[in-house]
Amino acid sequence: MTDLPYRPAAGIMLLNADDRVWVGQRIDNAVEAWQMPQGGLDPNEEPRAGALRELEEETGISPDLVEIIATAPRTLDYDLPPDLVGKLWRGRYRGQRQTWFLARFLGTDADVHIDQKHPEFRAWKWADPRHLPDMIVPFKKALYHAVLDEFLPLIG
């Protein structure tokens, strides 16, 4: 597994006016886990564009309702558990290498639409950022701690 590359990806920590973070509960996971919008980059896609595209595809939130506050100064990786490596992304990647963005949501809850053509979430909510590592699937806990290390000093 360690000889496989990381999939290039991006993620976005979206804050509302109360400095709470948007999280969604995935449709394809029976575990009570919540995650921020994130996903793989298209070929030749810049991370910022990919993060905004993923946000819109997953939440219905258009880029004009988002203000990027910061970009993490380094990419952040996570490894898939061994039992998922062969199942996801046709077994080509060991995990993802993500560029993370901190952003402010300029819209209202009425602008969130998780009922997309290819929905990824069954529910969504605003969460305390400090609770994020406890809400995510276990194999992404270290990633979410790293995201918090980068962005928590900039929140509130």
C-alpha cells in the first residue's frame, strides 16, 4: 500500500457568522460520522478551484457565497485503512493529499442544498470546530487535528 501515490485533493472549512463549521453526514457510510466538504481534484485543476467546486457539488453553495480567508501552508495527507484501498478510486491511491482552505459563508441556511444530482450527504449541520476530530471517521482523525492546528488560531 505504501508504494501507491496520494490522490490530489482539496478541502474547505466553511464557517458561518457564529464561527461554526459546516459538516455533512455521508450517505454511503453507516457510521455516525460527519465531515467537511472535500474531494479529489480534476486533472490540471487548481486546489482553490477544486475546493469551491467540491463545496458547490456537495452542498449547493455557490462560490459567490464564499470568501476564502486562508490557505493551509502545507498539504495534509490521510491514508485509507487497508480494507478500503482496493475498493476506492479503483485501488490506485493509498489516500489523499489535500490542500485545505478556511472560508466564510456569506449566505444563509436557505442557500444550502444537499439534494444534489449525485448527493453525498444525508444530513448537515453547523458544528463547533473543536469537536471536528470526534465527529469524523477514525482514519481521518489525525487529518482533522492537523486542519485545526492550521486554522483554529484564525477562528474567532
